[in-house]
Amino acid sequence: MLKIGWSTKDVTTDKPIAIPGQFHIRIAKGCLDSSIVCALVIDSGEDLIIFLQGDLGSVNYGVLDEIRGKVKKRIPAIDTSKIVMNATHTHCGPLLAEGENLGNWGTLSTLPHEGVEITPPGEYREFYTNQATDAICEAYEGRSEGSYSYGYGYAVVAHSRRSVYTRDMSIVDAERSGETAKYINSNCPHGHAKMYGNTNDEYFSHYEAGADHYANFMFTFDENEKLTGAIINIPCPSQNSEQEEYMTSDYWGDVRAMLKEKYGDIHIMAQCAAAGDLSPRTLHYKAAQDRRYRLKFEGYQPKAGLKRPTEMYNRRDIALRICAAFDEVYAWAQKEKFADAVVKHSVKTIELDRRIITDEEYAAAKAEYDAVNAEVLEFVTDGTPEKNLYTNSKAMCERRRRISVLNRYEAQKTKKTIPMELHVIRIGDIAFATNTFELYMDYQHRMQARSPFEQTFVVQLCAQPDGFVTGSYLATERGVKNKGYSASQFCNQVSPAGGAQLVEETVAELKKLAD
């Protein structure tokens, strides 16, 4: 008999915390909706699964170790290696760095921020990891006999965000600007592809990939067969509100509100499936979309002061589609509940081939680092505090991104692979497979197509032990050839060959658990 436990904790704060997700630092001015950590424990008596979801862009180094350590101290009987923590990839989630570390922007002492209050990231991290620990322990201690059901539906959420052109756009941009084309010209070195590239361009050809409209659901019930919660697995990051200066869980906040209004106080665990080349916004049909929202959401007013209020309409539209899929699948999936099932949870470390930094890329990064470093040493002070912080943090980020490339060039001389903690989980006839990347969609389809299970939930952006690879994109060969942001040397720590290794390791483990 399965035992199931849930817990959801609010981690919203009104403190001025740092928000990652852009090349410049943003400081939260408040919140648009609640951000949560949600824990789900499924215990068969033979094996255990502990899912933990956070409304985060990614999970910073050391956070998983910290949570596992706190849980172990509270409840020694828990096998904390079975804790799987995933981020939904909201671009308005909190930074969970240690101490005064501001990640790509240096530290509170090295990044000038006169006139702008910033809460030390370590202060919020302590609160966050305590809430996450409480959620896991409450879910574990509150587990009781229950059942689950599952199914899939369709929800149009993601679109390909990589526009492909008939010409190399780094050359076209140089021609149009009158400058000489460079091999690397920015944080987003273009080739035949651009992220969010203009589709109304004479050289636009097509989108690099399609989209994945499958919505995977797992529902849980108590011993009286009452719905207690659901996992919703969508192949799309939650990054509509990615430019805002407010803490928000993005479209998942809208989804939770709509579902709770209909189904009561149930727990909703959001998982982002492989979506490294996907985004929750369309790149053409924009005029038609504006008209759609004007008529469909007449009378709805987004919060004043937002930088991109139209995205709030997009969030609502997406939430309506996800909730419609939830309703449709729940209606038939609940007819077949499982109170007992084989549960197997495999945790292993795999080694993946690095994305090798070439001599040419190293030389270019070194030259750009030297140029950017000279600028960073002379921080601007002549604007408003907010404008100065924007300019100085962006320059610091560009410097540190290039330092990363230089460091990786040295590291690859002695080690050609990078470790990743892989979780593969069986619950009856369905499976979950994790990775730490913003994983291009093609890899997911390879895994699902070859999986021996009826339904396979792929979960990206899962936390890693300290020292493991975390949070970078993993592009396909097609993507790397086309270049552009998310497929460049700045963005990829693992190569397409490493992506193929991830697929093979995952499929092999799925087949092993099916025996």
C-alpha cells in the first residue's frame, strides 16, 4: 500500500532580494503572487521518492546539499539522496547564493549599489532552505495511505524561440551597421539562428525546432479517494514576466489560483520538462495576439508599473489552457486509481562530455575580458542609483561570463567530462527522469520514444550536489551549428555528444527499472 504526503510552503518575501535571470541585476520591489516550495513524498515501503519544487530560475550551488543536510538532521531515517529538487525557471525567482555573493554580479562589497538596498542573498537562502526542509519533513511525517492516477493531455504553452535565417546574421548585422563582422560579437554570438530573432526579416527561414504540446499529469488521492494534489509537467519555462522587478511564480501562479478555485486547497507541483529551445511566447502573429487579448480579457487590468504588461495576458491565456487540459485528463484518469505500485528510485552519477572551448574562442574571450575588465574598474556614478546599478552589474556580468570561459578552457585540459546526478524513478507504469540542464527538446523526445514505460515525465533544471554541473543549456548539434544564444560557448558546458550520453544513460536506467 502506497503512503503519500504533501506540503506546500510560502517563500514570498517583501525584502529587496536579488532576482537572477538577466545580464543585469534586478532588485525585487515586492511580489505579484506567491512563490512556493512544494514537497511530495511517495513511499511504497520498499523505496521512496521525495519531490521538491521551487519557483526559481535555477537552484544555486550548495542549496541541495544544505537542504539534504537539514532534513537528515531532523529525520535521520530519511535517505536524503532520494530528494529531487527542480526549478520551474521563473525569471523572477530569488537568488539563493551564499553570504554576500551576488552570482554573476560579484558580491555586495564588489558591486557598487549606493542608494539601492539589497538584502544579503545568504539571509534569504537560510529562510528558503528552512522552509524547504519544513516542507519535506511535514510531507514525510504526514504521509498516509492513498492512491494515484495519471494521464496526458494537450496544452499549447511553448513555441520555438530560435529563429533561423538563410544567411549568417552576424554578417548581416555587421553589413547593416557598417561594422566589420566578428566571430564573437556579444554575449549572444549569432550565426544562422537568433533567440527571439525578428521573423519579419527578409532572411527569416523557419523556426529551428517545433514545439511539444503534451501535458503530463499525475494526481494523488487520500484513503477516501479525495483529490489531494497533482504533478503538472509542462515542456516550457515559466518566463513570461522575465523583465519585471517583482517576485513572481509567473504563469504557475495563475494556474494554481485557477485550479484551487475549482478543486479546493489541493497541492500543485510544477515541473518543467525539456524546453531549452522553447519559450511561452510567439514570435509572429503578434498583431493578431494583441487583438485576441484585447477582446478576450476586456476589463482585466494588470498591475500598474509593469515593464511588459502584455505578458500578464499571455500568462492568463496559458493558465487557461493548462487548466483545461487538467480538467480533461482528470475527468477520465480518476477512473483508474492505483493504491499499490512498484516504486523504484535510482540515483547515480554520470559523466558527460564537456563542450570544449576552442583556442579561437579562448582568444576572443580573453580579448573581450581585457576590454570589459578595463570598463568594470571604472564604475559609473553619474546616473540615478538604479541606472548606475543596471550599468555596473551588466558590465560585471559580461566580465564574469568571460572568466567562466577562460576557466573552463583550463579545466578541460585535465578533465574532459562533467558529473551530473541522474534520478530515474518508476511508479508502476510511469517513470520520471531528471537532468540539470535547460535541455533542448529533441533529447526529451529520444528518451520518451525509447522508454519502456507508458508515460515518461522528463524533469529539467534539477538541483545538483555542490561541484556538479548545474543550470546551463544543453543544445543539439543542429543548435550548435546554427549558433545564437543558448547554443554558444558561453551557454553550454556539455556538448551535443554529452547530450547523447545523457539520453543513453537515462534510457538504460529506465529499461533496468522496468525489469
